[in-house]
Amino acid sequence: MDTNTSLVSQAYANARTAAAPQPKAAGAAEGFAKLAGNFMGALQDHEATARAAMTGGADPHALVQALASSQMAVETVATVRDRVVEAYQEILRMPV
């Protein structure tokens, strides 16, 4: 049960950090790099939870929560990718 609580508190901390106002504007590349790093860290945490559940070291509820969170993260990244590709294609269609 404490694994579930730690995952919830970690997710809350990540959301709070992401929603906090930034004191200075970061460049697009820096922001994207930070976002990608956070995404990879979250996926690694979820993968560790899945491994622990397979060996009996984690609560099954924590596994389900980690899988659902991973699925949502991957869907979000796919949506962002689709929008970036769509914007790029729109730029290519602009007359010169």
C-alpha cells in the first residue's frame, strides 16, 4: 500500500512542478529537453514498478496505476508529435 502512496505523491509532485510558474522564460529547446527528460524518468519509474510487480515486490494496484499512467504519457506524447507534424506540414504548404 505504501508503494501506491509513494506513486501518488510522486505524481502530485511532478504535476506541481510542471504547473509552477517559471521565473524566467526558457528557450524552446531547453523546455523540450526538460519535458523529454521528465517523460523518460516517469517511464523508467513505471517500468521499475512493473518489474517489481512481476517478481512479487509491488502491489498489483500499483502496477495497474503505473500502466495507466504510462499509457496516458505515451498517448500525450503521440498527440504532441501529431500536432508538431501537422504544424510542420502547414508551414510547408505556405506559399513562398
